[in-house]
Amino acid sequence: MGMLLRAVVLLFLVLTAISGIRRIFGMLVSSGRDSESLNSSGNMVKDPVCGTYVSPQTAFSARNEFFCSEECRTKFLTPR
């Protein structure tokens, strides 16, 4: 019984450490990505298909809408 408890505690500690590392790494990656995608005025636009925020300078556009990818643009323009 003691070995099982030790294994569970060790597993919990390992998973907690992995979660913390992912959180720290995610903050570092997202902060760099955000600064690259901001336009000169700092405005972002929301893709109406997937909800991703993109810079109007790098976005795909159609009908006064902005899209994160050609795929989202095509989905928006394709009649249902």
C-alpha cells in the first residue's frame, strides 16, 4: 500500500511540474507572437469564422472582413 501511495504522489508531482513548464513556455511563446502580429496602431481584428485575432496587415480579406487563413476566407465565402 505504501508503494502505491508513493507512486501516486510522484505522478502528481511530475504532472504538476509538466503543467508549470507548459504554462511558462506558453507565456513566452504567446508574448512574442502577440508583438509580431500587432499592426502599427496596435489594433487586431477577429476572424468571423474561427474567432482568431489577426493583424489587418497580415490577414486575408474579403467583403470588409478579415481572416486568419485562406481556409477561413473560403469557408466564409462559400454559400451554404
